[in-house]
Amino acid sequence: MKILYVLDTDWIRRNPMQNNHLVERMVLRGHEVRVIDYEILWRSEGKRELFSKRQTFRVAR
């Protein structure tokens, strides 16, 4: 099954372990999971742009 997981946190600055243990179990069962993480502090930090530049991180264990 293909699963799209949308988060409103910043995985790079904050601890992602709180959110991703369920997703990791789904991947271990053979599901294809993609994560979209939008910047939770986009109004108070940065250039206040409506869109961010796409960043892709390939993480494998």
C-alpha cells in the first residue's frame, strides 16, 4: 500500500522519533511511505514565503 504521511513539524530541528515509529512499522510490513513535512514556524521564521524550496532526504536503515 502507498501511504502519504503529512506532518506539521520540523523533523530536522525537532526529534522525529516521537512521530515516526508507526511509519517505520508500516515500512517493515512492506508499505511504501512518503512523508511531507511542512515548516510549522513558517510565519515567524524565514522569508515568510508561501512555498518552500523542495528538499529530499533519502534515509534508510
